[in-house]
Amino acid sequence: MLYLIGLGLNAYGISKEGLDIVKRCKKIYLENYTVNFPYPLSELEDILGKKIISADREKVESLEMVDEAEKMDVALLIYGSPLTATTHISLIQEAKALEIKYKIIYGASIIDAVAETGLQIYKFGKIASMPKWNPKENFIPESFMEIIQQNASMKAHSLILCDIGLDFQEALNQLKKSSEKYKIKIEKIVVCQALGTRRSKIFYKKFEELFELEDIQKPFSIIIPSKLHFLEKEVLESYE
């Protein structure tokens, strides 16, 4: 049987159900390519009492673990909630096609945690992903800015999930260049650092002031607020 198990946001975020399942699985993989982990693998192994195999994109997308799940119980651990990253649904589709049993154990994700900013979840629009640019290879994707533009047109907040290889200052520079190109004025934004962990921090500042913050740790995400409800404004201002 194949299990996709959400780890939640910190090393102790796995559910009791997920923990019980992990203890009886023969193979345990950890997806390592969609987020910068806020805690070491060794800490998770100590909590679970099991050896964990780190799995990169190639390993997960090869669907080998689905074949393994035909013969034994296999778990894929995923930071946050299992299906937040769209690539993981292919594992479920393959399991269905091969008539292999599977189960999804959900966990808390960044989509839950951003409510701590005071911004109301139902007022968010489409989620945007910001990749790390590579100008040497002419890789400068700006589609995330189109999503921000669409959200702004309907007065919806924009959550930007930053790529695993992206540093904070790089993310700000990419956002600045893209917003200038798309002629989008960004006044104040929210930065969320490692929400749900001991290093959790929320900042609400003018865009230019954020360049002075040099110690933002991964994983982090960025929110561009739209029109604020008075309660949203009150909570956000407490993070200034």
C-alpha cells in the first residue's frame, strides 16, 4: 500500500495517524525538492524512530515507489500537506491505474498558516510560485506577476511561494524588476518566515524597507495584500 503523509509545518507536526502508519511501513521516503526544510532530517528520524530515504524529483516522478507499494507498505513524507504540490497527484493516478491501494494523510500547510497574518483566507486569489532566475541560461520566468495582476484586478490577496533555491534578497529583486516591467505598484508587503516553527516570524513593511532585512531564513513566502478589511489592517499593523 502507498501512503502520502503530510508532515505539517514542524518536526512534531505529523498526525498520530501518520505516525502510526510510518511505524509499520517497510520503506519511508521524504520528498526533498519542493521546500527548504526548517529542521534537519536527523531530527525527524529521531521522532519517527525510522530510517528515512531522501527522494529527489527524479525519484518521485519515476513512480518507482508505486511499484514498490504493490509488494509492501511504502510511505512518502511530504512537508506541509501531501497534495499542495501538484506533482504528487501523479502518484495517486498511477496507483489507481495499477489498482494499488493508497491513502492520503493530510497535514497543516502554508495555506493554513498564512491566516496568522490576519489576512482572511477566503480573500486570497490564485497562488503564485516564484522560481529562481538564471540569467546565464536566459531563464527569467515572470508568470507569477501575471497571477498577481489577476488577483489585484479582483481585489484578492496574492500568496507567492518562493522556490527552494531562492534567497530572500534575490526574491525581492526579482519581485521589484517584474513589478516594474508589469507596471504594478507594490507599496507594502507581508513576509512570512518558517510559519509553524520555533523560527516563525511575520513582517509587514513598505517594499523598499524589506531590503534592509538580511537575516530572513528559509522557508519564507511573500504576500501582496489587496484591499484590507479593518480587522485585517489592525492585525497586519501589529507586525510593523
